[in-house]
Amino acid sequence: MSLSSIQPTLSTLKTCQVDIGTGMDIVSDVALDLVEAQGTDDSPSLRKLEQMMLECATLDREINCFVESVEQMTAQVRHEPPHAMFTLLDSVKVRFSELMAADADVQRHSKVVAFRDSIRKSVSQGNQMAAANVEEELDEDIAVTQSQTNFTCPLTQVEMVNPVKNKKCQHYYDQEAALAMIKTKHNNKKKFRCPVVGCGNMDVKQSDLELDLVMKRMIQNHKRQSGKRARKMADFPYRNDSWAYKIAVMMRNKHEKGISM
């Protein structure tokens, strides 16, 4: 067996890992749909999706450990006599078992943790939105102002599409912009500093970033709500800071919900 034949196989496994990660993101997205539709984080369907996440995490961990064990042992055998090749397979098996034993808890897999955090955030957000809807009947302008979150990417200065959260400083960036900046800085042998004013994080790495599906949904909901408000605004000839506008909005809301004045 030639060592040169090993690298293509490892590259294929790493590609599989990317596909597994994409699949886990899809499962998380479906889970958030369920939470929004059912209004609870305790349902049989949700538990099945969580089990799928754990199975994917197990497969991802096994690939991780296998790739790492092969890379370590092949790097070691390159500096040993030729006959060491005959024991390479056994060495890989031993190292694989060691790595698996050291990282046996799939509950701590980053995407499993993010999955559960997203569910909790979604339930919390749903409760906040329900409260905001009650407040909206009294004063829509105030409710909108209080419920808005900053969805603007500090890099592009436009609304984020795929928001990623920096696990170190907790700041958000658009995924495409952040990865492009990291790559550019890396090519110039420089570090990427968090662009948020006042942040002391001087070295943002790709491994620090995780896609926040709850924030992504908030942005999508914000766009839909903004579109609705824009259409509704066109129906009112009043200034949005006038009492006439507020009364008109309140009457419209009551009418849409079938409540008589």
C-alpha cells in the first residue's frame, strides 16, 4: 500500500463530513419549524429529530477520529524504516480506539449543543412575540421599536443573510462576508479583528463562528413583517407618529382579529 493513495480517501471522508454538517443544519431548521408550529419544545417529532442529530454527531465523531488517527500514524511512519508500513494498520486501529475513548460524549458535539440552544431560543422568542402582539394593539410603533434587533452586519453594513455568531465575543457577522475577510487576512498573513467597535477580540477564526438558525429566522420574520408594515402604511395617509395613525392601526388590528369596537 502506498501512502499517496491514503490522502484521496481522507479527502472523500472530509467531504462526507461537510454533507453531514449540512444535513444536521437541515434537521435543525425542520425542528425550528415544528417549534414555531406547535409552540412547544416537547413533542415526539422533536425528540425523533434530536435522535437524528445524535446519530449524525456519532458518525461525524467517528470520521473525525479515523481521519486524525490515519494522519497521525502516516506522518509517524514516514520517518521510520520501510518495514513499519506493515504495522500501520494496527497502529491506526489502536490510535483510533484511543481517540474515540477520549471523545465519547456526542452530547457535547457543537451542532447538538447549537440544536438545543436554538430550540430554547425559539420557544423564548415565541413567548416574546406573543407578548409583543398584545402590546401592538395599543401602540404598534412602540412594539416594533422594542422588538427590533440589530440585523446589520458590521462588515457589510447591510442586513445579514446567514448570520454567524462568534463564540468568543458573541458578536454576529454575515457568514459570507466573515469567511471572505478571514481568508483575505490569512492570505496576507494577518489576523482578522472583530469589526464591532470596542470589541477586544483581535483574532477571529473560522472555528470561532457558528451559524445561528434562530437569528436567521428572526431576520426572515423581520423582512416579512417589514413588508407587511410597508403595505399597511400605504393604506394610511397619516404620519406614523400621529394619533390618527395610531388609532387607525388599532382599528385595523381589531378588524383583522374580528373584534368589534
